Amino acid sequence: MAEKDCIFCKIANGEIPSATIYENGDFRVILDVSPASKGHALILPKEHFKDIFDIDADTAGKLFSLATEVARAMKSILKCDGMNIVQNNGIIAGQTVFHFHLHLIPRYEGDNISLKWEQQESVQTELRELAAQIRKKI
């Protein structure tokens, strides 16, 4: 169900025009109006989900399946050297529009886009304990 004041609901459901790459009953794929690189696209579910914590597994699975098809088509047309698949959840993670969406960002040699972080030290016993705690919730 669409949210009344959500800009991505309005775009996904055709109320606001967009450069649409693909559309089906569940999703609209558009070119980003503020791209990180040439061909930067967004996959928008037509149903409103705030973030990854809100989206159901079936819709998420369909979305990622669609992402593989779109990414291959983009690589063929754009001749990009790689691609980042990015999905932000919450303000701290960089989410600015609170409608779940997946970024497909084509990468080109020398494009100066940075999505890197500093790697941290880990302790194997702590990793195993954390893995066990998370596993219990799945």
C-alpha cells in the first residue's frame, strides 16, 4: 500500500514522471535524478516499505532477482567496469528517503566514487558467539 506523502510511492506508482527502465506489478526501476555515476538506477517497490526491517522476504527476493537482470542489462549497454549494489537503512546508514530502495551504481575506472571503510580487528571467539546469538533469531 502506498503512503500518501512518500515521494518514492508516487514515483513507483506513476504519479510523478521518471526515466523508467523497467516496470512490472511490483516494482519500477528508474534512473536516479542525482546519480553517483552514469546509469545510476533505483529499484522501487510499488508497495511502501520503510526499510529492510519492514520489507517481507518474498518481495525482497523478487527485488534482488530483478536487480541481477537489470545489472546485466546495464553492464551490456553502459560497458561499466563494475557495479555497486547499495541499500541504506536508517539515518545513521545514509538513508534519506524512507521508502525501501536499492541503488545500482555502475562503476567506471577512475570514477572517484568511494564506498570504503576501515576494517576493524576481530576476535574469533567473539565472532562465533555473536553468530550463535544471531542464528537463534533467524
